[in-house]
Amino acid sequence: MISYFDITALLGYLLQNANCDSFQILSISSNPQFLKEMMQNHIGTIYAGCFKREYLKYTPDFTNKEFKNLPSILSNTRYGYAAEVIACNEYAKKKNLLSCEAKLKLNNGDIKNFKLYFGGRYYAKNHRYLSDDPLSTLILEFKNKPVKAISEYFDQAIEFLRPFETMDILTYVPLKPDEIAAHRFNRFESLELNRCQHDNLELCSIVTCCRSFSQKRNDTIHRNENVKGAYAISQNIQNKKILIIDDVYSTGATITEIVKTLYEAGAAYVSALFIGVNQLTESPANLYQAPICSACGGKLQLRLNSKTNQLFWGCANYGRGCHVTKTCEQGLQEMRWVNRLNIADFKDLEDYY
């Protein structure tokens, strides 16, 4: 049973009685439905409890793993998920990975465990939490060309996992036959994993896709059926511990089938590392505003510097006479300010009736 919360009344009470803006409010709860509604109002969230796989589509800003670090979160000395922090060009700051456990059943009936790790949250265009989200922007860029920040994320994340996850083999989700025939960019072959190479851990291709399929616009049941038997293993992995990497986790159908295939082929243990997990939390598009350029009044947009491969904010007229720029974090701070919640008086609403 899910309790009902009047989020509008609660936020109105907070804004009336607290001397702060809405983006400075942090909500802590073990109720994922409550946190989902808070997220849709751009309120900071911490999930207090054992984070479960079914909560992934509404991932909070922090989970119980960081809950003990609440003082450092409030003092802004502990930052969020690794890929989100790196996307904002903040490589050196403290960051973490989101993780959760999962289970699957093999053909012989045995139950196997595997662990999922995530670097942040991905927002598709039809579920865009922000009008411009740094990590989502980089993930889309990575589908077509190398992205330095993505390489840095995987390199740091794999190094971070080494004490917790024994890795004999590092591999990735392969392209489908139709993607290979179309000469699709193989993004994982473009990764520069310098730390891994120092540890003699090479990224290699051991999984092959036997047939093409599409998961777009399919629900979870159809995705699970679609992917059955679609993968094979190209080498002996008996008793090997394997880490497999991919860009975005959506329903988990593809990675679960690949993990099952690895276990069926004799792997001792399998874990998976992603850049982001697909989110279904969104903001009403007609209410969301972009930051405004202080020089010409144009809307600021998130852009990727082709030389440095770093994100920055520039206005719609950037390169056409206006050269105002802001760092990624500066632009996000301004976006939070522009879209902060305000208490409406009935007089403010008269024009709507």
C-alpha cells in the first residue's frame, strides 16, 4: 500500500516557513513514490533503505550507501554519481557508483546472482528531466564518436571496482549484425582505459550477437522475449569472473540475457557496469525554462567543445556575434535558479480563468 502525499501543500508549507529556495531542499525517505514526486519538482532526494532493482527508473540523488555521509552531502563536499560528476568536468571531486543486486534463473533451474553498477541517470528526449542534461548529452554523443569524458568515467569506475569485484575478463555488449553491416560506430572499441591497461586488464570482445532485433517501443515482456537466444560466447570462459560494460540500462532485458548466456557458458561470476540508467521522471515541458544569456537575451544551450571535448553553456547566438559562455556547473546552477518553485497567490492565477 502506497501512502498519498499532498506534495504541493508540503512544498508550499516549506517555502513559506523555510528561508531557502526550492532547489536547496533535500528530501529523505524510504518511500520511492514520495521521492519520485519530489524529483519531479526538482527537489533533492536521498533514498533511505536497501535500494532495489525496480526503483532504478526513479533513481534518487543519493542512496542509503551514502546516507551515513549526510553531513558531507549537506555541506556540498560529497558529490553525486561518477558519470554525472565527470560530465560536468569535475574529475577530482568525490563521487560514487549506484549499485543494486539482481537474480536470474538458468536453463537447469539454478538461481544466479549478479550485480549492476551505474554512473548516473540518463533522460531520453520524451522523458527529459532537464531541458539540457549533461550526462544524457554525452551519452548521445558517444553513440556516434569517441567522448573523452566517457573513457574517463569507465577508467575510473573500473579502477574503483577492482577491490570489490575480481575481474578475469572485461568485455562489452556487442553490436547487432545489422549495425555491423551498416558500419555503425563501435563505441566501446574507442575507449581509452589507461588505468586498466596498467593493471593488465584489456577490454576484449567475447560476446557476439547472433541476430538483429529492435527493442524500441516494446514493453518489458516483449523485450525479454525479443532477446532470448540472441547472444553467444566466442571463447572459453570456464570459471572466469567477468565484468561487462554498456552505455544505458533501460528494462534490463538485454543485459540479463547476456549475463545468463555467460553463466550458461561456465562463468564463475558476472557483474555489469553502465554509464547511466534510463529514467522515467520528467518535468512538464511547458513549465521548464532555459537560462537566459546576459548579453543578448538568447536562451543558453548545452554545447560540446569540439577541441576539448568538454561541455559548456553558450547562447543560441553563440558564434554569431555573441560569445558569452558558462561552465557546465554554472549553467546548471542558473537553470536551477530560473526554475525554482515559487508560492502562487490566487491573483497570479486570475489570467488562467
